[in-house]
Amino acid sequence: MSEFYNDFVTDAQEMIAEFGRDITLLNRQLGAYDPRTHTMADAVDTSRTVKAVFTDYKDSEIDGEIIRRGDKRCLVAGAVSPKEIIVDGDDQYAIVTIEVVQPGDTLILSKVQVRR
């Protein structure tokens, strides 16, 4: 990786660490169905804490279909799975879209559109 990208990655991570807050990425995996007993195994939740910055969309970006009023942009220094739920304090957000900033093999950050 070039020095330029190293600097860019470091800057992005430092800015999110300084201005962001801790959020939880929650991954809910449903339990497996057992046809012999006709029961479902318990769901398994895994979570991880990351730093993130939330921003509002500008009025000019809100089209009512792809981006709705109330949607937020969440910048995360790292990878985010579309199967995860974002938990910010008492608020939970579903992931609508994920756009990664990744020159080459180096993931710099994920731009996540979230919705309550």
C-alpha cells in the first residue's frame, strides 16, 4: 500500500476516533430448525463495538424513495455487514445500503445509510 493511502487510512480512523462515538454492530443469527423435534434452536447474537460518526442527509439528497427523511449516514472505520443492525444507545437502525471506500485491498471506511 502506498504512503498516500496509509496517510488517508490513518487520517480517517483518527477523525472517526476523535469525533465519533461507540456504537454496537449486532448480528442476529436465527437458530437452526430440527425436523426430528420440530423445534428451533435458540438464536445466537454476536456483537462488536466500533467508533462511528452519524450525519444527516441534506434536504437536496432526500428523494423519498432511496433516501427518506429521517435516514442517517453512518461513517464507520472498518467493514460493516448488511446482516448487522446498528445500535446507538437506545436507538436501533436497519442498514439500507453500504458504500465502502477501498482503494485496492485497503478498506478505509464504510458509508452506511441507516433507517429506524
